[in-house]
Amino acid sequence: MIPQWFIEEKRDKKTHSEVDLREWIAGVTNQTLPDYQIAAWLMAVYLNGMTDSEIAILTDAMLHSGETIAFHLNRPTADKHSTGGIGDKISIPLAPLCAALGLAVPMISGRGLGITGGTLDKLESIPGFNVHLSITEFKRLTETIGCCMIGQTETLAPADRRLYALRDVTGTVPSIPLITASIMSKKLAEGADTLLFDVKVGNGAFMKSLPEARSLAHHLITTGQTLGRTCRALITDMNQPLGRTVGNALEVKESLEILRGEGPEDVRHLTLLEAAHMANAAKLFDTPEQAYEYAETLLKNGKAMEIFQKMCHAQGGNPEAPLPKPACTKTIYAKNSGFVTSVHAEKIGKIALTLGAGRVKVSDTPDPAAGIEHLVQQGEAIAKGDRLCTLCASTETCLAQAAEQIYQAITIADAPAPKSKRVYEIIEHP
Ligand code: URA
């Protein structure tokens, strides 16, 4: 394979052969291809796309660019991937809940960048929680406890790390073939047989429209099925944040409420729904409804919480220790009465970033205590002077900047708006 001919092939909208694609990814992994040629090819893919078969081969080649994990357990393995959203803390209660349902959940998560938070940053706000375990320890805890949550290792899908870094600086992140191969190569490497995708759509998500979200869901499922996994996708709303908290420790606090059978209804329902579909897709239950009902009892009777606490202790964390507290807080009050007709996810995400809860660049360290809590939700009736939310930060300057922006993110009108949908579609077959 001559690199420039390979690039020209995609520039001219042609289809790559399997042999060439695999050789290309080998060159990405072993550093024999220079950045400029990879970058040119990424832009050609961004502009001209790939066939389903090319995406499956690319994914498989990226998946085998490093170590892969295999489980031989007497229960099914399953995991989920969310494309990311504001206040999306579902993975934290979901993994132990699925383990309580009888699944094994080997979960490798990412860090947040920009306005979307990452599960690892949230977990690390629990004092002592270690997300850097060896693969041997990851496997052992998944087998013995039923779930384990760690970060990406150097050895899993290394081709993705190089490609993603180049995409990040060449305007080629929002490409469905590249996103699909990136997500799937990492998810398939961790060894789960069943995968659930939560594809978020809305102003606070990667995918802004339903057709785009459907297309990504279709490609994730098709690629997973071609490579031998059972896959299902939910398309869920990200025009408003999930729950009443945004920010790392604050989201852990809300996740613990869910595990105690409490917490906001939208977070509780999505956690149960995702668990139900994972358990049903993995054939533990005949219907998602049966699994949902049983999962509800596991939240109420404390079994899911028990597993969370075991996982936390096994990973060095202390679930009873106080979570980081902000140095300063400011409560924001409604200036007029009415109904909350929208809480704009993207604007809330940017406010959380102003407060210090996220990362603008990869090297930033988020403030674990920063964020927003007691956030009102769409549909609520509000009287003048009621609390809209409480802002948490480490400096008064951050608080003052964020306080100015909050009224632009929350709309209060005289009449209630129709309640917006939280789950748009459930896709089993592409
Ligand atoms: N998440 C990933 O892991 N990769 C992408 O390309 C986009 C989101």
C-alpha cells in the first residue's frame, strides 16, 4: 500500500480494500505513517464517508491494534456507552444495578472534555477511588464483584488514541464512520458480549438532530453486530440536563440517591430503562419490562447499593467519606413567577465549565466540588423568589460570572410548555 495512493482513493470517493485498511491502521499504530498523511486521510474520510463494511474493518483493525480482554464467566457480560451529555451520571448507578441483576459489567470510561462530563472525573471525586487498575485487577473485580469501572489503558486500542488526537486538531471529530470506529474499537476491546448505546440528541449533545442520532445508532449497532456482539441503542434527549446536578462530586451525590431508591425521576427512569434493556438483550429476562420491575426492587432493597459500595472499597474509594465541598456557593432565585419551559442543556454545560467543573483542554484538572445543584426542571411551577439552582465553585469570581449567565439558560413563561420527551427511540435492529 502506497500511503499517497491510499489517501487519493478516499479523496476520490472510492472504497478501500480490507488489506489496505488493515495495513494503514498498522502504520498508524507502529508510527511508520507520519501525522500529515494520517491527517489528510482523516479529512478525506470526513468529507467522503465510508461504507458499512469499511467501518467494520476499520473498527476491527483498531480493536486489534492493542490488547483485547476476554471473559469466561458463568454470567453474561454487558456494558453501555453514552455519547455524553450534561448531568449524565447514569453509568455510576447503572453498573452496580446491572451487576445486581446478574450481569458482569466491565466498564472502561472516558474523561470529560468541553461541556460533557466524563465518568472517570466523577468517580475520582470519591475520596481514594482509583480508576487506574491493571487489566488483571479489572478482570478480577468484574468477575468477583460483578462490575468494575476504570479508565482507558495505554494497551487498549492504541490506534484510536493517535487517530483521536489528530482528529481533535484537524476538524475531523464529527464524522460518523470515525466516531463509530473510535467508540466501538474501545468498547469491543473490553470484552463485553452485549452493548447498549445511549445516543444523546439535542443542544447539549454531539448529535444535534434526530436523523444524525439515528444514523450514529445505526452504525454503532451494525458494526457491533458484524463483529459478533449483541447491540441495542436508545436515543435520548439532551436538550435539558439529566437530573438536578451538574458537576463531578454533585453528580456522585445524585447517583447515590438513585442507588438508595431516591433521586430525580428522569435519572431514576433512565438508569432502570438502560439496565432493563441490557439485561433483556443479554437474555437474562424475557422482556425489558420484567427486568425493569426487578431492577426497581434492587434499588429499593439496597442490593445495587451494596455492590456499588463493594466496588468502591475494592477500588480504594470510601463511599462513606464526605465528598469534596465547594469553597463558595450562591443560590439563584427566580425573578418572576410562572412555569419552567426550558433548561438549556448546552448553556448549563457552559456555566458548569465557567464554575470549574470541566476541562477546556485535555491537560486541565476539573474542580471536583464545582457545578450546579438543586437545578429546576422543565414543567415545574415557580413563584418569584423560589430557588432556581445553587452554584458551587472555588472562587467568588467564577460564581459571579456564572450567576450572570444562569437567567439565559432557564426560561420561565406564564403557561407550561408540553412536557418534552426524554426517550425518543429504542433501536434493536439497524
Ligand atoms: N467518543 C469517542 O470515544 N470517540 C469519538 O470519536 C467520539 C466520542
